[in-house]
Amino acid sequence: MSSGRERTVTRLHDELPAIVTRSVEAIRAAVPAYRDLRGPQLDEVEHIAARSLRRLLDLWIDDSDIERDRLAFRAIGTARAADGRPLTDILRAYRVASDVFVRHVVDHHLDDLEPADVADLSLMVLRTLDAVSEAIIDAYTAYRDRLTSDRGQAQAAFLDDLVAGRQNSSGAIADRSRQLELALAGRPRLLIVDPTDPTRPVSEHDLDTILRALGATPHTDRSDRTPRTHLRTRRGTRGIVLLPTTVDRVALDTVCAALDLHGCLMSGRPIADVAAAYRLACDGLDTAPGHAFADRTLLDDGDCQLLVLLTARATADTDAVVSSVLGPLRDPSNTHLLDGLRAFISTGTATAAAAELHVHPQTLRYRLRRAQELTGRDPRHAWHRLALDTAIQLQQLAGPIRTR
């Protein structure tokens, strides 16, 4: 080994953090599945890049056998298969990082190197990429074969990853959905249910009964190979079901009541945001008073946003409370309905509210019915009155509705 190569390797060790940063930036720019990674997943990519590039330096120095790293790269292949990242994107990420590394050496240290050093570097990178690709492909394929052999178990694992936030790339979600023969909605509804009896957990039978009531195929039925539009799993005592956007809320509320379940039905969020919806729903269910379920078994996004605000959680968002509770009433065309609702809540009766607004009591009652139809909230119920009143007050504090 030339003295120039030895000096270059010493300098490269000092420059490695900057090379890793550029490598990760290049990977995110070139590989779609890595573009949306955040938090722990991005940290993991940076850690793997740093470890891999450090290993390239070692191999360039001592020409040791890459085979001893095979187990580590097999573990990476298994992990990427589990989180649904496309295999081609994984291998491309290694090629991109290697390209950044080689170009840095050529651009900054070529004058210190002999032709043999550059040739050894190029051959070493090619051999390493070949060995790494083989190890990752073998492990990735083996894990996928095991995963897809039991479709129900694999689909439950997919939902586990979604609610845990291990799957937040739209590209990876689409790829894994295709592999598991799923046809999930882009903005699905997320159902989280708890038993009203805290001494028992939600059962597999409960979840299958919910799916049958909605006309969906339970996961225990393996004879139907039609792409499923739903997923279901359990966490602790709770059941979790990912449903199509068109699910019948009334039917869902009815079957949950018959099973002595209550819970929360979240809607309107992209599938990549399932983890955030799940955390919000759990916060709501953990703190909801009994009378929040007085006229229904399922809370919604507005209830959970209100509960997060009332319990002073760091994630509280006043704009979200207003939009999720009032919904269509925020439209300027429905200002008369919102005014009627505000007057009813402040006076306590339809007659007094009508007098305040100088309208006939029947007109006021019609406005209240329309407001209830649009929001799903009856202001005569204590919980709904609290939700509506809070949202109205927050909107007033924020200023008047802007006309279009």
C-alpha cells in the first residue's frame, strides 16, 4: 500500500461525517422511497451509511474479506423487507452512496494517489457492492416469502407498521400493498375500539364480526383472494381496523354497540398519516368521559382534538378543533346556521334563541336540525354542546370567517 493511500485514508476518516451527509442527501434526491423518511428512519439511514463507508475505508486499507459482513447486510435486507421498502430502491441507495464516496476521493485526493490505488479502490467498491447486493437480496426474498405465505398475518403486520409509524413513505406503502394484494384507500378511515368492560380485550371474533357487518371479508377467510380494502390488528386490549372511505358509520356504530365496544373512527387523513391518527385517537379514548358516548359508541376526530386541547397535550391544535368540530358550518353560506347554534347554546332554548335573532322559533329549530345534520352533533347533549361551544369560542377568538 502506498504512503499516499495511507494519508488519504486518514484524511477521509476526518471527512467522513461530511461525506455521509452528502451521501444521504444524494440518496433522498435519487431514490423515491427514501424521500419522505423522517425521524428514526432517517437516523437509521445515516447510521448505516456511516458504518458502510467506514467499512469501505477499512477494506481499501487491508483488503479484508467482505464476507464477514454478510450477516449484518442480511439483517438489513430482512429489516427493509419488513418495513416494505422496495428492493430496487435499497440497492440503488448503496450504489448512490458508493458513487458519492468515490467521487469525493477523486475530486479531493487524486493527486496523492498512485494509479494502482485508484484501481484498487474501484475494484474494491465493485466487489463490495456485489457482495452486499447478494446478501440483501437473499435475506429480503426469504423474508418476503415467509411473510406472504400467511396473508392474514402479513396484512396485520402491515397495519402494525402503519400505526407505529414505521411505514410513512407513500411509495413504500403502495409497493407493500401490491405485494400483499391490497386495494387500500388513499384516505382511509381508521377504527380503534375498546371493550366497555375493561377486564376483557377485544377479540379476533369481535373484529371479524365488525368486518362481516360491513360486508367485508374477515382475515380468517382465506378462500377469498379478492384484493382487500381493509386491514385489522390488535394492540393490547384494543382492536384496530383500517377501512375504506365509504364505510357506513351508522352500521359501524350499531355493530360496535351490539358487541359492547366503544371507540373512535378517524377519517380524512392520508394513509401515510395513520400513525398520527392512531395516536390522536388513543389520546382521546384514554381521556374521554363516559357522557361523550351518551348517544353513540364511536368518537370522531373532533372529539379527540377537543380532548387533546382540554387535557393540555403538547399536540393540541385550536385550528384543528374548530375545523373538525364545526366542519361545513365554517362555510360563509352556513353563517345563519352557525348563528342559530351559537344563540341556542348561549340562551339554552330555541324560543329564547329565536327571540335573540328575531326569527320564528320554527325557523330556529330548522337551523338547529341542519347544523346537527352537517356536524353530527346534537347541541342538546352535554358533550356535543361542550364541543360546539368550545369550537365556536375558538373561532371567535381567531377572528371572523373570511368570505371567498
